Amino acid sequence: ICLKGGQAIEEALEENKVITTLGLSLKKINIKGSQLIAEALKNNKTLIALNLFRNNLGLKGAQVIAEALVVNKTLTNLDLRSNQIGDAGAQDIGSSLKKNMTLTSLYLGSNQIGEAGAQDISVSLKKNTTLTSLDLESNQIGDAGARVIAEALEVNTTLTSLNLNFNEIGP
């Protein structure tokens, strides 16, 4: 999304009082676009679902979206699949989950998340009581990452759906 398009979306989300779902998949959103979407998330009071699938947001995009999640009180469904956020981006998203108590579904598949990212997400799962669905499919999570997530599930009783397909978890 170019600057003008991103600004238009931000302004529309701030003014619109009825839109609940926004899909922006495959839009090549850059860091400025991520920042504009994050600003809109901070101010919007109606959006419950945001789909940013395959935009290559990277670490910077994940950081600004995570900052917005701390403030946002309406979003329940966030799709960040295929955005190359890596372990550092997972850490930022994980930190925001400790404070955000509205998100129920989070999709982080195909993001190059490994053991460190799994560790950060598991820590947040111990504190978050609203997340019911977590998708970590097609990442680089191995046995150690699976182990810390399993330990978090001993504490977290709200997560009912966890997708770890196509990771590096042994038999």
C-alpha cells in the first residue's frame, strides 16, 4: 500500500463506525503502510478482524502492529501469516498478548519463527486468557519450542486450537 492508499485507509477506519472486517492480503504493505494501519487500530472502535496475510511486513511491521494491539480493545481476529516477522517479531507480538485481552484468534503461520519466538509466545500464553486459537504452522519451531508451548498449555486453559503442522518437531 502506498502512502496515499495507507492514509486513506487510516482515515476511513477512524471515521467509519460500522466496519468490522478488513482484508488487506497480498498488498505489499511497506513499513509506512504498517504504521498507518497500526495508528488506525489504535483509534478504531469497531474493527474485529484484520487480515494482513502475505504482505512481508517483517520485523518493523510486526513491531508497530504489536504496539497497536496493546491499545486496541476490539480486535478479536488477526491474520499475520507469511509476513517474515521471525523470532524478533514473534517476541513483539507475544509481548502485546500479555496486555491485549480481546484477541481470540491469531495466525502466525509461515513467518520464520523458531525456538526463540516460540519461547516468547509461550510466555504470553501463560498470561493471556482470551486467545482460543493460535496458528504457528510452517515455521521453524523444533522440539524445544514445542516443549515450552506445551508447558504454557498446562497454565492456559482458554486455548482450544493450536496448529503446529509443518514445523521441525521430532517424533
